[in-house]
Amino acid sequence: MVDSIKGKTALVTGGSSRIGKVICSYLAREGVNVIIHYNSSMEEALRVKEEVEGLGVESWVIKADLSKPSGVDELINESFKQAGEVNFLINNASVFPKIGLSNLNINDLNWIMQVNAWAPLMLTLKFASMVNEGKVVNVLDSVIDGYNFERYAYYLSKVMLAAITRSLALRLAPRIIINAVAPGIILPPRDEGNIETMINQVPLRKRGLPEDVGYAVVFLLKSSYVTGQVIYVDGGDHLKPRVVYGE
């Protein structure tokens, strides 16, 4: 069964730029009102707000620092205060520093885990406590099926978020449906090396687009009988033997 999502309201963390911006746009095209979370990029967030309102939906912009536990409470409380109700939570906000296994320290690990795993966990639990039913989509990374020693803390945080996705899909059922998307080579950082070489190693031999992720998010929000799943938006990269980055 396909659920109607028109007229619903979604909170998108990190919704002011990159993949988050495209997710907001795709939701708006489906008639979903959008709460755009940002931390430092206010001007970008306001531009996204203008864009989605131009598509005929309501939109709100909320600042919150998810690296601080207090930021989680501020974001979820302010979202319900401004929008009245929230039906969907898209945990997209993420930090992606090049901190490898060789230079990892506990402070960096705590910071990355707080933003990439702890904040989505707490947002999901608080969201679930404030609604009768709802849907959550977490944005992972296809690296969870491999290893990345150059961005080791980031890799660990996404593995943890994948475990959160599956475990809470079970724990919070049937009221809350939780799934995830795992992008591959969509918007790789400039310091990632030879991007063309990476693309040629992907089974589909091409780079993905943020729109591919937006489409997958909409699909999961419309689905009424899918939970605890991860959709890999990576051109089949996860199908290969486990990839090791930064050997």
C-alpha cells in the first residue's frame, strides 16, 4: 500500500545544503511541508525555505547545534512549537572530517558520534514520544558495507546509525516506521582522491545524483509495509567484496 504524504510535515536535519537541500525540494514537490534545520548556514537555509514555499508548501527554518545534547531538545521542541505537528523525521545532518585511525582521539570520536549517531538516536526517541505514529528516514553511507580507515570515526558513526535504524524499527513498531538510505558516490569531498577512478569501480560506472537520494526518501515515506530496511543508492557498489579505503 502507498501512503499519501501530501499535507504532512517533515523535519529535515541539515536541510540547508547538499543532499539535505535536495531532500527538502523533493518533499515539497510531493506537497510535504518542510522544517529546515541548520547550524551555521542561515542564508542557505533561507534560500531553501524560499524555494520550497515557491512549490506551494509551508516551511520553517530552525537553528540548532546537534553537537550539543541541548541542541537536540531545542530542535525537536521548536519544530513542534512552530509547525504544530511533525509526521516525518529525516536524520540527514552529518559531519565528515578526514580523521583516520592513525590520528583518532576520544574528543574527535565523541564529537562525530554525537552529531552522526547520538543526535539521530535522541531525535528519533523524542519524536516517537510526541506522535501517535510517524516515519523516520536516516541517511547513512554505503561505506557501512566496507571500511574506511581515512575517515574512521565517520565510518564508525554510520555503522552505529545503521544499527540504530534496524533496532529502533523493531523496538518502536508498529507506531513508528524507520528506514534508511545509504548513498555512495554522490557528492564526494574534493580531498577524496581520483574521483573518476572511484566511479569506474562502481558497477553502474557512473556517479549518483542528490536527486537519486531524494527519490529514495520519498519512496520510503510513501511505503506503509517497509521498515528496518536500508536502500543503497550507490550504483551497486555495496555488492562488491568489502571495500577498504585508506589501507
